[in-house]
Amino acid sequence: MRNLAIVGIGITKHVSKRRDVNIPELVYEAVKTALDDAGIQPKDIDALVTGNMPAFEGINCPELWGGGYWGGYKKPLIRITTGGSTGASVAQGSFYMVASGLYDTVLTLAFEKQSDGNTTIGLNSTAMADVANMTAYGLRGPVVEASGAIGLFVYQATSYMAKSGCTVEHIDRAAAMLRNNAAKNPFAHLQQSGVTAADIAKTPMISYPLRFGHTCPASDGACAMVVTTEEKARKLSRKPVWVNGWAACSEEPAIVGLFGAGSVNVDPAEQRSCKLAATKAYSMAGIKEPWKEIDLAEPYVPFAYQLFIYFERLLLCDEGHAPRLFDQGVMDLQGNLPTCPSGAVVSSNAIGAAAMIRIAECALQIRGEAGQRQVTKEVHNAVAHGLGGQANFNVVTVLGDKPNRR
Amino acid sequence: MDQIEEHISISGKWPLSAYTWKTERFLDRFTANLAKKKIFGARCSNCGTVFVPPVVVCTRCHSRMSLDKDQDWIWVSDMGTVIAYSISYLAVGDGLQARAPEKRPLFILVRLDGTDTDIFAELIDTVEEKIKVGMRVQVAWSEVPKGDLSDILFFRSL
């Protein structure tokens, strides 16, 4: 297997509505930035991997529409979609292509233009086959309502809180930190500099324990990266970011639709698949003690409490300890293991792009090019995470400032 | 550079009602027993995992169950333990509306005793302050169960 590196990064400024562009044009912005960053042209690209949420904008095969705008003319192109983790899965698709020796330079891109779409129909299109059948067998009313969107994650939250001692006040403080980090990130959607935990605590409760202030917005945004071989990376980039380990793991769905027809439901806070994916990715990257060797983490955090649960499930501390470490300042920009300096998915959520941006943000931090959100600590190794499916699909990527000699 | 003008918007519909999906027939046997206030689970004869509601293929060990025979069915308790919960503060309807505190529904994820799956339900006859992970609950059967999934949608605390 060949070494590979990220040599080009493009992230668009996330907003709630980009009325001035359509989907191909929005993605073009990220692609152009990534190609310029790598100093290459579309002719230098050997293949493309794309992805977004299926049906969220009412378009399947969006690459038929946008492929030409993204430099895909006469190139191999595949689309990958895995729910919330789509962006990370798309990126990993490009890693497989380069590592295998099949292609040298691959453009990987992911996007969502939520303002063009209909999230309810999009979500229904993923859950309907399950829910419709159960409805035919008498499932009804408020229980159906309670499972939608945020309804899925409140159960992970209360189960995690019971296991860890995490309180709603912890979640308020986590949200405040993430909002302030986002205010230092020019690509972030929500810009709420100076917001405090007390401000967050004043936002209305949606479903206990989650308030509006703990949740993500719906964004328009795109991300693209250029991934290439060690040989080409050294020619193209002064600071290639090495993709040293990656893994994905699927487990039995945690809270699928209703009653989980066709599957075992597991405790949504358990997240074995995250621990398994992390273990494999660290091992591939030659990292033996992640809590010591990882300098920065970008877990997938669309709801603020997930800062804690995924810090733990990425094996960065013992289970149940994350809220305490957070209170000690470990996850701050100046901390010992800064976490989500980008402001996290909770501050910008273009769904398909969100998990790729976790990888891109880690890469920018390793390059020392994260501007105001650059962490104090020197970043040698970083871990990025994506969460998808029905909270049952975890994707973990380990990046470094040096290639891991395998 | 001049500000780019807003794009033209073209609207369309993607009606999910145009599709059809299939479901397993053996759910009939499961729901028919609910009418007798009994809960039937499917037990994988290979690994022992118990599913409520039943499934055809065990997602733990990938064996196919033979639910046309009695051997892979097992009676399970109507009592269970709360794995996770939520309290719904906002009503989704015509916009979001705050519910009066006494009208906030309590939703739970329950693991019935003797099963390996969690099901969703609403917890009734319980005050908000008492709900917690690990609490014991039991199906609140109606006097005359209908013989469908709505029979096990409501639980009360023990």
C-alpha cells in the first residue's frame, strides 16, 4: 500500500441560503480553491469521488449535473453516500484509490445545499421503508414524531449522561466553547462571538436534554480536497498532510425509524463501531497511545453533548471522563488536546460536506494555516471523525505531519 | 466584481407516496398475540439473540430464522428497563409550539426483559421528575388490546 497525502483543500463559507449559485456552482468554488491550493489543473486529476445526502435536494446522480463543473470531464467518477458520515466516506474512497496504486491524484468533494432541498422528504426517503411498514401494523402518533431528527439523538444524550455524569450545564458550556471557536472560523455558518453558557442556557428546550443552543443549523456548503501519492505530494506541496490511518465501522442500527424492523437496536450511547474504527485507524497510523500521541481532534458534533461522547469513543480518554477534562480546559484552543477548534458541525452543517470538513480542518491545523482558530499546541497528529447512518456508522481518519512508514 | 443576481428557482415535487414497500408477514403472528396481552419474540436458534419485534435474519450472527416453526419463537416479559429517555418540550405541528409542563410527553427507549432489542414507547402515569435511565417499566395494556403495534406503545412505571 502506498503512502498518500492531502495537498489541496477548499471549503466554502457556510451560510443558510446561497441564492446566488446552484449546486454545481457552489461545489465549483470548493473544487477551484482545492485545485489552486495544490497548484494543479483538472488535467492533473486522475479520478474523482463525490458525495452528498441522497434525495435531500431531490436529485439523485447530482454528478450528472455538476461533473463537468468539477473537472470530471472524461475521468472516472464515483459517488459515495453514507448519511452524516458521507464526507468522510467520500474522502476515504479517494484514499483507497491512491493507496491501492490505481490512481495517483484524486479529487474528492462533498456538499449539501440544504436551502434548495427538503430535509423532511430527504429523511423520510431514508426511513420510510421501515416506518411505513410499522405504521401499517399500528404504530402511530406521538411516538413517530418523537423519533424524527433531533428525536434520534436525545436518547443518545440521556443514555450518555446517565453513564458519565454529564449534565445539561456541561452541554451548555460545550456549546458556548464551540460557538466561540466557530466565530474564529471564516467558513463557519453561525458567528456568535462572545456567547456564554448562560446565553445558551436561555435558549428554549426542544426535547430534554437538548436546547436550540445545543443544535446545528442547516447550511449550504461544500468541501473539496486533492489527495495524491508521496512522490507527487513532495513535488506539489511544501507541507503535505499525510493520511496515515483510516477505518470505518458499521454496527447494528441504534434507533432506526421505529422498533428497528430488521435489526437489533443497541444502546445509542454505546458506539462500539466508533471504538472499533478508531482502534483500526490508530493501529494503521502506528499510534499506540492516542491520548498521548494525538494533538488535536475533530469529532463529528452536530449536537453539543457529542463533544464528550465522541472524545471518549475515539479513545482519547477513559469512558465517562470527557466532561471533567473539558472543565479542566483540555479541549480549548490552548488546551492539551484541543477539540473541534473549527466550531464543529454544531455551528455549520452542510450534511454531505460536514464529515469531510472535519478531515480538512485537521489538515489545516497540521499545516499551521487555521488562522484565528489555529491551536496553540503544535499539531503533529490529528484525528477526524464522521457519524452517519442511524448513529451506527462511524468513520475515523488519522492525519500526521510525517508519513507513517509501513 | 458585480454582485451576482439571485438565480431563478424552479420548484418540483418528489412524492414518496408513489412507492411501495414490503414487510414481513410473520408480524401478523406477533401482533395477533398482542391482542392476548402476550409478547412474542424471535430467538435466533444459532446465537440466542432475542428480537422484538421479530426479524427474519439475525443481525448479530447472520443466521436465517425459521419463524414458520415454533422453535424460534419465545415468550418475553411485558416488563423492562429504560435505556434512554426524552421529554418533549415543543410540539411539532403548524410551526413549533411550547407545551405546558404538565402536557410534555415522556418518551422512552425500553429493553424488555429477556430481549436484546430496544423499543420506543411513551411513558404515562409518571411525573417528569421521576423519569430516569434504569427505571423499571411495564406495558400499559388497554382493556381490550387491538392486536397491533399500538398495544405496546404505552408503558407505566413500576
